[in-house]
Amino acid sequence: QVQLVESGGGLVQPGGSLRLDCAASGTIFSIDAMGWYRQAPGKQRELVATITCGGNTNCADSVKGRFTISRDNTKNTMSLQMDSLKLEHTAVYYCNLERRYSKQNYWGQGTQVTVSS
């Protein structure tokens, strides 16, 4: 089993920054991919960014140049640095882990990010 715990959400003004962290525990393999997803009110959950064990990243076009994803395989942690935040970035952000071979997915409970003036 895998447990994912997000932290770092909150309220920020447009143009501000936030850093989200995800701590993974349980049976973790460094080859598993990890990522961040978000779900805004009334919308489906969508990809924000993913990162493989080797550090290869994939970001949604809407966050390229603003968000940076990173992970520390030695600590089983992952982070999302969000800069130049906009109102439309308001959502619940979820940490995700996907098994390399079985493709089984695990999710955190989510952390609220609110961008408002």
C-alpha cells in the first residue's frame, strides 16, 4: 500500500507563489512515476505535471514556465513550486503515484490552493 500526504496549500494573491509538498510512505519504488493533478470546482481532474524516477518531467501547457516539479527519491518526496499564480490556478491539488508496470494509481487527499485578490 501507498500513502500520499500533501501539504503547502493555502490562499495567495495573483502573481504570488506557493510550494506544495507530497510525502509518500509505504511500499515505494523509485521507478514509479509521480505527479500533481488538480480539480477546479465543476471541472474534471486534470494533469498539472509528472516526473519519472530519472527526472523526466511533463507539464501541462497552461503551467509551463510557471510551475516546477521535483522529487527526492531518497526521501520519497515530491514538490511543486508554483510561481506567478493566476486566478484560474485555484483548485484542489492532488499528489499521485503510478506504478511503473501495473499502472496502479494512488492518490493523496488533496490540498486546496486558492488564488484571490
